[in-house]
Amino acid sequence: MSDHPPLVISAEPGPNELRDPFVRKEMKRAAVWFGMGGALALVVLLIQPLLIIFGGLVFAAMLDGGVRLLGKVLPIPRAWRLVIVVVLTVIFIVGTGYLTGMQVAAQFEQLRATLMAQAMRLMAWLSSIGLMPGKADINSMIQQALGSFGKLTSWVGTAIGAITSLVMVMVIGLFIAMEPRLYEAGLQWMLPTDTRREFAITVERMAKTMRSLLAGRLLGMALEGVMTGIALAFAGVPMALVLGIITGVLAFIPNIGAIVSGLMMVAVGFSAGVHTGVLAIIIYFVIQTFDGYVVIPMVARKTVDLPPALTLSAQILTGTLFGVLGLALADPMTAMIKVALERNSERTARKDADAAGEADA
């Protein structure tokens, strides 16, 4: 006979057993909230590469738009049309840089010196009338402002980082433009089967909206840059070529881009004299008025009509959170969110109509 007591197994539920339906339900809710918090934290940590990927999608939409436009006049396979678009883009960029490279480089250096001199002159005048602190304090303020801006955009603060980011954006965009259906099918595969049709419709509308938006932006950039450069050259404003290029590039960012280019234009104009500065102001307002009342409404009817206040708010928000790249991509982000919300509203309205029809029946 053994001296050991008989083996006793407890039949009571332990703290790690979720037999209670209420506890099980609450644990599922907690897991969902923890998962959402973890997802948001992951997005914050990965916001820089996510912006680069989104920039690649924007570049892919540009290439796809050019391929589709070329297909209307040149009925050849898509791969060859994409090659033609890429080659033409490279030829345009390299050709423009080669023809105007030395002049633009010299004018950029002259522009930097002129803007610094005009800024110091303006702050010295404000200091003389008591609206600004002394000269030493002005220099410290400039250094602090530049330091804050550097922190905001530290991940693209170096030339190597900016070039690397640009190359990654172009490579991602090129791969997506080569086989867009492949990546769309991969995304659909990761979703439940009953949601794939709605996802495909939403993505198709987003792609069309992106192509239309970017086509309008490129047209506006070309018109604004060319008109500004020619008008400034006729008015005798120094560095008209580089100011036209900068105005065209900044036109990709509505509202804020026009303000920045206008300030540079006026500052350079007044560096050559009061008469030239006044002409620069007139040219700025005439071109912006023409762009606001003729070009933008004409483009908006064919592309995407985003309310100016909504666009400006999105630019302020994304620029503060994500820096320069977020500011540049604010418009496409807003357009994509708008398309998704509109599609969700249509789906909800259709469900309500179906439910009302069944109730009447």
C-alpha cells in the first residue's frame, strides 16, 4: 500500500479559462482596441517609408496616365507605350538640365543671395521702427527657425537622402506602372471574398481620380511656369528663368506654392528697383487671377474639384505632421480619401434603398 495521498484534480475553472461569455466578449473588445493602437503606433513609426510608397503610387499614376493618353494615338502594346513615356520623360529632364543647367545653377546661387539680402533688409527696417528685436536677436531667430525646419524635415535633410527617396519613389512607381493589375490582385487576395468587388470598384475610381488630378496639376504647372518666366523676362526682372521653373514646380502644391513663389518673385523684383518690384507684383496677381478664374475651373471640370479650404487644411495638417513630402502629397491624399468616402456613401445609400424596398414589399 502506497503512502502517497490520492491524486486530486480540481474541477473549478481557473483565471485563464474564458468560459464566461461576458469575459470572453470583453476580452475580444480589448484585443481589438489594443490591435488598433498597435496599428496606429506602427503607422507613426513607418510614416516615412509609407509616404515614399504613396509617392511611388502618385508617380505610377502619372506614368499610367501618359501610357493611356499615348494609347489613343498609338495602338501598340502597353509595355512599349510605357517605354516611350519613360524615355520621353528622361529626355525632357536631361535635355532641359543640359540646355539651362549652367544658367539655372548660377541663377539659383544668385537667387539665394538676393533672398537673404532682401530678408535682412526687411528685418533691419522692421527693427528700426521697433517691430523687430535687435540685429543679434534677429540672427539667433533665423538660426532657431532654420534649426526647427531642419528637425521637421531631418529625414530628407541631406542631398543623399533626398536623392535616395526620389529614386525609390521612381522605382516603385515604375514597377507598379508596368503591371498595375498584378498588385491590385495581390491586395484583393488579402481581403475577404465578399469585399473584393467593392474594393476593386473603389480602387478603380481612385486610380481614375489620381490620373485626372495629376493631369490637371501638370497642365497647371506648365502654364503657370511658362507664363511667369516669359512675363518676368519681358518686365526685366532678374533670374526670370529660374523663377519661372520654381513657380511651375511649386504650382504642384496649390495655395502654399503660389504664396512662396510670389514672395520670391516680389523680393527679386524689388532687388532690381522699385519699378521692377511693382511690375513683379502686378505680374504675380495677373497670373494668379488668370490661373484661379480660368485655368483651375477649366481643369476642375475635367478632373477633381477639391474645395480650396479643404485643400489648404490638408496641406497644413500633413505639412506639420509629415514635413515637406507630406505637404507635396497632401492633394492626392485628400482626393483618395474623398473618393473612398463617396464610395462608402453610395454603398450605404444603396443598402438603405434595398432595405426600404424589402420593407415596402
